[in-house]
Amino acid sequence: MIQKTYVMLKPDAIARRYIGKILTRFEDKGLKIVAMKLRMISEEIAKEHYGEHKDKPFFDGLIKYITSGPVLTMVIEGDEAISVVRKLSGATNPQEADFGTIRGDFGMDTGRNIIHSSDSPESASREINLFFDEDEIIDYSMSDESWIYE
Ligand code: IDP
Ligand code: MG
């Protein structure tokens, strides 16, 4: 099933100049970027986005981290895109993430783990709505789609 997922390159990815390398992985895989914005996140939006973790000991540090510099917010589309992008992202702890994944290749610390990606259809639609207006999500096709999907 074609799905949309919310993906965010965190401030460390931007500061360490990994935008190009990470986007290349999504493009090479055959996924389609249908919305994208470099922006700062307010503390309020950060707290809403990570609401499920509000009672965790790492919550304050997480909010500080994610609001500390620009993030690259995206909506990425593709067949089963939610689980495919989670797999490309790798395990939450970059030291445990497999090599070949974004976190496994670029990170060393759970508190600096490079990328966010939605974990379910419910989170994806909640997060997409939190960061994008409907008219910012672009419906288009790419000329190689018949070579990506049967
Ligand atoms: P996920 O990003 O792989 O879905 P979650 O468990 O939902 O992982 O945690 C959300 C984010 O909170 C993580 O990506 C990471 O930035 C941060 N985080 C999670 N656990 C820890 C921790 O133990 N220490 C510091 N930061 C953490
Ligand atoms: Mg999560």
C-alpha cells in the first residue's frame, strides 16, 4: 500500500552536513519526497511531537536537542514507506543500529541519533499534520516509476 511518512533530519544531521548523504539514500531506494522544509521547531511543537515521551527522564534533553538548530522536515511517499523508512533509519540507539542504516552509519549516541521517522500509520498522519499544511504536500509522478514498481 502506498503510504506517506514523516521524516525529520535532526539538528546534528544538519550541523554535520549530512543532508545530501541522507537524502541520497532515500532517492536511491526509490522513495519519493513529496514535501520538504528546513525550519526551526518551537518548544511547544517539539513537546507536542514527542508527547508520548513526556514522563521519560530524557524528555527535557530531547526537547533541547531538537530545538537547538534547524531541522529538515519531510514527507516521504512509497509502497510501505513507513516501515521501509524506519528500516533505513535503523535502531534508536546508533551503537546498536545495523551498519548500512542511517543511524548505524552516522551516529554514536541515542541522544544524537540523526533522524526521526514515523513508527505507524497513526503517528505518520499525526506528525504530517503537525508539520505540514495539506497544500504543501505535492502529488506528482516520476518518470522511472515503472522501473521501481512492477
Ligand atoms: P525512535 O526515534 O527510534 O522512534 P523513541 O523511543 O520513540 O525512538 O524515542 C524518541 C527519541 O527520543 C529518540 O529518537 C531519541 O532522539 C530520544 N531518546 C530516546 N531514548 C533516549 C535515551 O535513552 N536518551 C536520550 N535520548 C533518547
Ligand atoms: Mg518513536
